[in-house]
Amino acid sequence: MLIPGNLVAAEFTRRGDARLPSARVELVASRGPWLAEPLPSAGIAWACALTAAALPEGLPLPAIHTALAALLDAICLAPSARGWARALAGYEALLLREGGHGLAPRPPENEDWPALLARLDVQGPAIASQLLAERRRDVMAARAILLERLKRIGSD
């Protein structure tokens, strides 16, 4: 139940100051079926790893949480990665912007596949150096897997 991409409801309780809190967790929405597909699983893994590593714990960020939920829904519901890759690039830009690392220019409405892949390539170094600069584990490896799979689609 506690896997990347799943939506859960959690209720935390604490019994006294000397004891650790406990949680009751219920599954709200499962994205497990999409984890068996290479592109959706790479997209889910990257979005969740980036979010977990880049956001501070305990800080309510409703706009980012709403955007992440929409991105994960797009990954699961779109017929192909062409249907959700722009949402992924937009989510990365949102995290950069909300993290105080500048405003990414709005892409053109008719952005073709090679231009989208180029935009993802440009955003990668900014994410690594600005959002993930002080992280101990290699979160960017999940992004590398995703981009490798997206580039296999080609520009047809």
C-alpha cells in the first residue's frame, strides 16, 4: 500500500510524550497497475522521488500536492507518454519556481516532441543543482531512466 504513487489517508495518533506516534493508513487510490508498465512506472518513480527529495517535511504546499496528484492521474490515464510528458515538464518547472529558482518561460502551445525533450534536458541541470543540490542519494537516476525511455518514442 505504501508505494510511490499511491494515494493514502493517514491518521496519526500519539499516546504520551515518551512513545512514538502510530499511524492508521488506508488506501484511497492505487497506482500499482501502472508500475508494471515501463514508461508510466518511470514517470511515477521520478515524480515521487523528486517531490520527496525537494520538498521540506511538514510544510503544507497545497498547490504542489494538487499538481502532483494531477500529474500522477495524467500518467495513469493518458494513452501514451505523449499525453503526460508536458505535464511532467510543467511540474518540474513548478517545483523550480516554487523553490525560488526562477520562472521558467511558458512553452509554446504547439511544442513538438523534440522541443519538449529539449526542454526536459534543459531543466535537468537546474533540478540537480538547485532542488537536489544537498541530497545524499541520487534522485536524478530516476529521471535519467525516464528520459531514456521517453527518447525511445522518437518524433513520429
